[in-house]
Amino acid sequence: MKFPENFVWGSAAASYQIEGAAYKDGKGLSVWDTFSNIPEKIKNEHNGDVACNHFDKYKEDVDLMGDIGLQAYRLSISWPRIIPDGVGKINEKGLDFYDRLIDKLLEKNIDPWITLFHWDYPYELYCRGGWLNKDSSDWFAEYTKIVVDKISDRVKNWMTLNEPQCFIGFGHLDGTHAPGLKLGFKDILRISHNVLLAHGKSVKVIRENSKLSTNIGYAPVGVIGIPKDNTKENIEIARQASFAVKRKDVWNNSWFSDPIILGHYPEDGLKLFKDDLPEITETDMKIINQPIDFYGCNIYFETEITKQKHEGAPRTTMGWKINPEVLYWGPKFFYERYKLPIIITENGMANCDWVHADGKVHDPQRIDYINNHIKSFGKSIADGVDGKGYFVWSILDNFEWAEGYDKRFGLIYVDYKTQQRIMKDSAFWYKDVITNNGGII
């Protein structure tokens, strides 16, 4: 199937997962630097100190992106690499790294899509209360302005936050991710509100200070219910499941998106959370409700609507159940609710990859997974969704958070001992997808 003209084909990665250089050129500590070096927190005692050494090998990596034919690369900026203490003195060497990276991308005709926060929160700000501190949204706005002032002469595509559900839920509620906290739900709601304020202030800073016209969104988790069949009744059940707030946790769409786009928290959440809510003012909601240009969706798998058993269901090596329909129903439900263009900001799979005897990495499962998911997204576009782009997660095998280096998501294989890169079969296949604007799907 052919995709719309000007549809964007890209891939993505995150600073802590690939950069390494954890203590180089004046970079400050992040909560992931400290957390991943605590014994038994990360599988096999892995950490991101070196990772893929993208900091030193970015030219080679961008050359490979060019070989694949990427039109866009979604990268995140390391806040403590730019401002070691989170606020205050700027680390010019850190800014210069991203300056060089962006120039190299543009040299290869790859459009940089910037994510300002992908979980590597400055440790020094964590010591001041982190996202619990009422000043945290101002800290994020200050950081945003420094980045915008430096690179907005070449960058027009921005995302504020990546997956608040994850860095709040895993990092502050169940403690399996940095900073490793297990807080009460009252604290979780305070953090969530401050994070949303940070998003709103960041959007405002980008719009007011960018040197180029802007295209701004953010990239939450897509919590998607899939209907059992195409009857109106079951489609509505799936839609409701995709936006309902039913439990005292963070795994929903509406608590983190309704305030941004619709200007208010969802009623079912306000009712369920009433005893734990922070102060929420009208001014706060106006700050959060800044206009954005697209809705980013990080979608990998479906949400179980019922307790149906799926014996023998196909799964990735993360254990995530595979159902390509998630990229039909997710974009459809989000577009119907929020009326914003949809970009798939992350989709991909962890696979059992290794270098074969012929020196190549054959990953037919990944090709099949991505092919079928893109096809589903294409069907949603054919049915009226304003789909603008698709980003494979990830460009490189990398540090998969609490799973360490065991899970491989990349289009490019990384030998972590030698730092050799090998393009997988999926990379060559994706090049054909891009060249043909999805025509081979």
C-alpha cells in the first residue's frame, strides 16, 4: 500500500540507552547513572556507562542511518549533559555534541526530531525532590529554552516528554526503573501534575523562542484495547477500555492526554482519585492545555480487555503479545478523541538476534512484525485517520533499561564488546519500505 505524500519514515533512540560517555566532557549525573550502578537493580549488573558509545561513534551511526534511507531520526537530549546540575551553569561541551549530531544528520538529509526528556533526569534535581518539587516544571522550562536557543535554527520537530506513564509508574510507583522509588498514590498524582505542567511550559517556551516554525507533540504510551470483533458493541467496549481510568495506577491514556488536549482531567479519574489529588488550579490547566500539532503514540501491544487466556500466543522476547491490529485501533481511537494528526513515535520488537555463520543478522520475525503493524496503520489511514509518520524502535540495539543488554530492538546489531555495527536484514527491508513509501507492504 502507498502512504500519503510527505509521510515521514524514521527510527528512534534515547540518549541514555545509546550514548554512553556517562562521565565525559562535563556531563552531570542522571538518575539512571546512579540507579543502574546499584547492585541487583539491572539484569546481569549492566549499566549505561558505555552503552553503544554513540557519543563517540555518532558519525558512523548517522552514516548507517543514511544507508537505510531514514527521512527522520527521533533522538532525545540528555538534560544533565546540557546542564550538569539540572539548572544553572550550562555545559557547552554537552551542547556542542548535539550541535554536531544535528549537523551530521542534516548532511545526510535526515530530519532531526527532538525529544527533550526520555527519562535521564538530573540527579542533582532528584536530590531536591525531583518531580515532586513544585518548581520542577520551571526547571524543565529553563532546560527547554537552552536547547531551543541552541538548535532551533535547524530543528522544527519537537516532543516534550516520552512515556510519562513509564517513568512515573516504573520509576516512582513500583521502583523497577530509576530513580527506584515506591511512593504512595498521593505523591504519584502530584508528580503527574507537575510533569504535565512541565510539558505545557515547555511547549510555550518552544513556540515563543524557536527560530523556525514548529511542529510540536509528545509521546505517551498508547494503552490500546482491541475489539473482539467489528460489531459496534465490541468496538465501543474497546474504545471505552482504551480511555477509562479504572485503577489507582498510571496505565491509562486519558489522565495524561485529556488535560493536554481537552483542557481537563477525565471525570472517572477525578472521582477515583479524589482522596489523593493535589491542588489543581484553573491557571495550571491553562498552562497544561497548550496547543500541540500532533499526537505521538508509542504502541507495541494491546491491553487485555477481558481475562481471556491466549495459550501459545505469539510473543516478542520481551514477552509482549503480538497483535498488529493494535496499530489500526490505537490510531483510530486517538484520532477520534483528540482530532490531532497521529504519528507512531515508537513501534518495534525485541527479537532473538545473533550474527549468523555468513556474518549477517537475519531477523525475519522483526520484518514480519513491522510489516504487519505498518499495514494496520495504513488501513487506519485509509479509513480516515490523519497519519503523518512512523518511527521504528530502535535504530540500534541498546540498553533496554532494567533488562540491560539482553533485549535487542535494533535495525542495526551492536556487538557490545567490540562496538561493531551490523545492519540486520530488517534494515535493508526498511530501506525498501522507505524508498517505495510503503508500497512493498
